[in-house]
Amino acid sequence: MAVKRQRGNLAGCPRLRVFRAGVGWMDVRIEVAAAGYIWWLEDPRAGVTRHDMVIDERGGWVEMGFIARTGQEMQCFEVTLARVP
């Protein structure tokens, strides 16, 4: 899955698109959080996926992914990226 950030819509809301193989580019629901953002995607195979992204105290990008099936949510990944000097 590839992610494409865009400036936003005319109402000033942020916009995020993801690319899914076999589907193409999809708009996803996005919400601005205190130190990052949260975005959701509905997948007919996996259910609802939620991705929480924050910038940590060292300036690193931390993103956690969750899948919700039949009302139960479980974490499916976590990634931490840091800028290399």
C-alpha cells in the first residue's frame, strides 16, 4: 500500500489517498490528532484498518496499524522512522 499526501479540500480538511493493488488510489478518512493524525480504511478482506501516526519527542515518525474484525481490534504493525543525519 502506498500513501499519497495532498494539501486538502476546499473546506481546509486534510486529504490522504492510499494505493491498493488491484483497486488503485482510494481516498481515506483522516483526522488530525494532537501530534499527528489518524486515518481509516475499509477493506472487504480485513475489515476496518486504523493507522495512528505521531511525531515522537525526538522528531521520529511512529505509526501503528490496527485491524477491527467483528468488533474486536488488534494491532497488526508498528513502525518507527528516524531521520538519518
